[in-house]
Amino acid sequence: MSARDSAFILAILILACLALHVNAVPLQVQVYEASGNMTPLPYGYVFVNGALAGKTGANGILVLNHAGTSTLEILVQKAGYEDWSGMVGKSEPGLAVHLNRKALTVNVTVIDADTLSPISNASVVLKGENASVSAQTGPGGTAVLPAIALGGYTVEVHAINYVPREMQVGLETVGRDLQIPLLTDNRFSIVVRDRESGEVVVDAGVTVDDDLKGTTDVRGILTLPIPRDKIYYLKVARLGYAPYLERRLISSSEAVVPVLLERAPEAVRVIVHDEVEHPVGGAEVFVGGTSHGKSDTNGKVSLPDLAPGEYIVDVRHPEYTGAKRSVILDGKGGEVSFNLTPLLSDVIIATEDLDGLLITGAEIAIDGRYLGVSGENGEIRTKLRTNRTYLFTAGKEGYFPGTTQREVPTGDLLVRVVVPLIFDTGPITMTWMLTGGVIGAIVVLIITAVLLHRRRGKGRRPSKERRSQGSTRKGEI
């Protein structure tokens, strides 16, 4: 191909691209909810002739360009709504799409707050804007109600021998199971705290009229079903504390009885902290090989009734390296401090696409805290505490954000976490597909025409004058 032919083809291509750009036809797709207020719907996916063209913005609008040479087949999809499809003329400037909400329900399960057992025959009322529906729970404690509003709901629950409850729920509960616990109307709570520090006391035994009812939970609370307006004999006991004894009237207006325990004399407290002096709960303390309990949320555990002398105190926790040392007790009480170092594992966070190819330059965060950017190998390395679950997120321009939830188990020296990223085609995909197809067709036609022209020129028989000139030139060469 000569330089003149190449320049001719290049000029035609430039003119074709300019003409294609000028003749591109914009189409504005606006998506609404098919209701009285015509609410715009953002993040609706728009497909043109089977290919994703983009998604609507916050105003429910997507503007796309097409060649304007033929009608378009449009498909609009959005979660929670019925699909819409139709044809659009090649020169139509706009399209209004009305999506109908799918027939959804709100499933409400009512349970006893203490026993977690389902409550049957409970009345459930679902209130929305200018509308309400009601139903009763079945044997499994569940009532199914139709979704009647576009926004939030108010749920009211009533059951015999239970305290009524009312709560606000959002649209995200539609199509999902909503569990509502109810408190019995004779519910009575005992809250136990340390008199000196005000800290809650866990595992304190509660006896009512010489009947052991149970122990306090991690909040220092034990809830009991007790009839009101009666006199009861209460006893609260915990190792390391003097027992609490009281005879009292529980009136109908009382729901909580606060109990303050005083520490037994000569008790020794072990205080457990981490490397930055934060209290460590759940650390088990051994004295002479015998367990004396676990530290509370404030990192403290009492060691009562220990005679003066020297002891080997060993503190263990599954998430920390243990600490052991000799401690001399003088019989006057006091505190002994231990510092534990968290167990760490090396963690590699890798960002990959759906084909398993590593992606560099992706920003990585762990539990919402920025970590850094994936390197040339698509990875970034850090150290994390073990026996915990983390949320790894990654993002990069041109990709949808990716998330992975993963536990870093104890005992694994190296953990590799993969966060997948999906390429975001964006609304420009349809335009470039049409543009590329038309340009490709023009290039093929032009090249075919040039080749035919040159082939015809070679097939003609040259005249005598041309043959003579050709011979002369050949001799000159």
C-alpha cells in the first residue's frame, strides 16, 4: 500500500469518527416507582440489547448514547422491584420507566426474652403511612404480614402475661425475619455490684427463700419471675465477698433490686492488663496449679482465703501469651498485676479479579481502618490478633468495592485473605461498543475497496507507449 493510499484511508477514518460522534443519539432513561408520588429510583441497572449500559444515579436518571440506526431493546432491573422491558425507537430522546414493587412480606417472630421460646397467639400490628395490618402468631411464634408502606414501619406486639412492646423498623426488614423478644409482666431483676468499685459482679449466686434461683450474668444481672406484693428472704453470695442477706417486700412497682457486695477481708486481687494497660477479661488465674476463676471485664479476679506465703501464679488466656511468676502474700490483701502480650499472626491481604489475576494499587482497610495500598504483587502484609473475625475491604477506581469477612484463628502463623474486585463497566460501555463496531465495519469496507482497485489496475494490458516506458525505466534501474 503506497503512502498516498495510507493517507487517503486515514483521512476517511477521521471523517467517519467525526461523523459518528456528531450523529450519536442521546437517550435519557428515567426510572420511577409505579406509585402515586412517582419516586425516582436510584441504582437501577439498565441493559441495552442485552448488554449492561449503566445504572441510574441518585435522581433515577441514566443518559446513554447510541448510533441511532435501529430500535433498542431496553431492560431495567432493581432489587425489590419487578423487571421492566420494552423497545425504544432509534430517534427517541427519552424513556420513562415505571417499576412495580414486588409483593413482599414482613415476617415477625415473637419470643420470650428469658427462655427464648416462641410465643403463640400474640397480636402483631404493622403500621405504615396511612395504613395498618394485623395478625396473630402461630404455634411457632411467627406472624406474616404484607408490606404496606414504602418507608419505615411501626410494629406493636401484645401478648397475655407479657409487657407490650412497640418498635420502629426500616424498609430493610421487608422480606426478612424480624425477631421481637417480650418481657414477662412479673419479670424481676437483681443487679449485683461491688460496693467499693461499683463494678458488676458476675457468677453471684442468688437464693430466694432458701431456693437457689441462679447466678448473675456478665452484666451482673439475674432476672426472675417473682409475684409482687410479697415478702421474700434474699441471699446473694460470691466467692471473695461477704454474703448479702435481706428480708424485704417486693412491691408491684419494683422491677429492679440493686445489691452491693463487700469484699471479704484479706482477699487478694489479680489484675490482668494487655501491653497497653487495657484490662483483659476472661483470663484464667491458677495458683499452685489450681484455677481460681477468670478475670472480669475489668481484668480483675479475687483470690480469697489464701494463707500468707509464696505462691506460683499462672495467668492464661487463649488470645495472649501466658504469664507466670512467684508472688509472696503477706495476709493483708492487696493487688497483683500481670501484663499479657496478644498473640499475632502474619496476614497477607490480596486483591484479585474474577479471573484470579492480582490487582495492584487497591486501597485496603480492615474493620473500616485504612491499612494501605496493594503492591506490585497485588498484596499487602500486616499483623493481626488471633481468634478474631475481621472485615477486609478493598477499592480501586474502575472496580466495584469488594469485601471479605475472615477469622484469624489461633495457631496459624500465616493467613492469606483474598478480596475480590469486580470490574465496573460503567455507562460508557454501550457507546464504545457501538462506536467500535461501526468503525470496524468502515475500515473493512475501505480496505476491500483499495485492494479491488489495485487488482483491477494490475489486470489491464499496458499500451505500447507504457511498455516502452516500462522497459526504459527497467534499464535505468
